[in-house]
Amino acid sequence: MKPMLISDVGWCKAMKDAFAQRGLDVDALLAEAGVDLTACEEIDLGELTDGFSRAWELAVAKTGDPAIGLTPPTHPLNSLGVLSHVVLSAPNVQSALQALSRFTHLVSPTATIDLKIEGERCFLLLTIAPGRRPVPHQRYDFYSTVLLHGIHWITGRPVKPIAFHHPAPPPAEPQRWVDAFGCPVHFNAPSCMIEMAIGDLALPIPTADQTVADLCERIATQIAEQQGGSVSIRVRQALMKHLSKGDPRRETMASMLCMSERTLQRRLTEEGTSFAELVDEVRREMAQRYFAHSDFSPTEITFALGFSDPSNFYRACKRWFGRSPSTMRCAN
């Protein structure tokens, strides 16, 4: 797996742009927030998201401006890296957003974007990985601001949402958010969503080029694979670390990977697998290693693999290997 420094993550570059406009140094703030800029992005997501949250809290404290997240980027595509070419070569806004949704983790390892279409409206759902501290609303503000300015940038047309659904309580000056997003803002929403007209998805991108789009898609996919970015790989890695804590649940895994359960299910389906299949595969592989290289008893292996009942492990062993756990242990 090819490592990536936190300082190289595209979203740090976007933050650097916004903070510089307000006279702040993003590297200094992230360091003060406890984020190791020399660390790989494979560090614990909870710790990383807490570091980003703390950096935004410090930015608010230093500027005295709770609306700092509404700062528009100088160039909204600077944060996307190779994804900027994927987006610019897409035929329309819908294709660009779908590509961004697939590869968001290459830009920000602590957030996901999901596109949902219902009738004549579409919803851009933004999810930020939870940590020990609450996610400050400035992070939702900034992601949404960059996203809307990015759509304007690639189409040459300003897009006004139907509504912006904000998970934070109403601020002291809500009009600043209404002016920034150009639409009604509904605070205390269950999640962060930008509600748009379905027609906006069909807006053409003047720089569209299918040949370039296909090439950039392959490059982005290759980079994702090098960084362990496919969802199935990330799920497998997380399962190997957390199986011993108990029977894994899909909703818990989705939260750990900073995406909705629906998004996790869809992404795994696109990769030709499912959460249940991955759990079974990882358990089988780990069971083989335990039987071959350890002196653990069947009961100890049962709980190490996250089974709540030894009888479940017994049935799994018979299905995997055609033998019982005790027989497998004796054979090794």
C-alpha cells in the first residue's frame, strides 16, 4: 500500500487556501490540534477527524468568526488532485458528482459524499467521520461551500440549491448562511444535505471528453487501490483489527469508514461483494492462521473472530473446512 502524508491530502490544500484568506496557517493550526502532518492517512480515522475538528475550532477562536467555514475557495478544484481531471472531463454534473462520490476518500479520508435522486429533486448527502468530539458546523459549511463553488466552476453557471439542510443549531446570524448558499437553510436537520433540482444534474460540462474521462477514471482507480482505497479492502482491514471486539455490524462499520450504511452497501455491491461475504472471508482466513500458528483453544478463537457463541464458530468451521474446530486444531 502506498502511503500518503496528511499534508498531501487534497482537503488540507483546500483548508490552507481558506485559512490563508483569513490570515491563518493551516499547518500550524493542524499541528496545534495534534495532527501529525508527517503521518500516513492510515492513522485512526477517529483521531484524524478530531484533529480536523479541533483545527476548525481554533480557527474560529483566532478569527472570532463562526462563519469562517463559508469562506469560498480561490480555486475549488485545487483540492481534488487527479480527481479534478475526472470531474472536468465528465459529460455533466451528475457524472462528475458520481465520480467524486466514488473517490472522495482520495481527497478527504474523513468524509464521504453520496448522491440520492428522488423524483424531481436530488440530494447531496455529506457525512463526516465521527470522533470523540462533536464535529463543528464549520466543517459542514466548508465542504458544502467548496462543492457548490466547484459546480459553478466546472459548468460556468451558478447553481442555487432548493434548500440546505444543516445538522447544526441555528447560529446567531443565520442570514449569513442563507446569503452564502443562496437558498433557505434548515438548521437542526438530521444530516447535512444539499437539496437541488434534478435539472441541475443534467448541466453540461464544457470541458467534457470521454477519452480523457476514461483514462482519468483508470488512474484514480489505480491510486485508490495503491492506497488501499477500495471499500472492500478498507472493510477487510477494519475487520481484521476489530473482530475481537464482537460480532461486526454493518452500520458500525459504515460509521467507522465515514459513510452511510446505504453507501457502504452500494459501494460493496459495485465491487462485486457484500459485507456478510467479507466478514465470512476474513473470519475464515484468520481462523486458518490461528489454527496453523497459535496454541489458542477453540473457545479463544471463537471470541477472537467475533463470534458470540462457540456453536456458531463450530458451524462455520464445518462449512469452511469440513471439520470441527477441535479436529482442525489437532491436525495442526
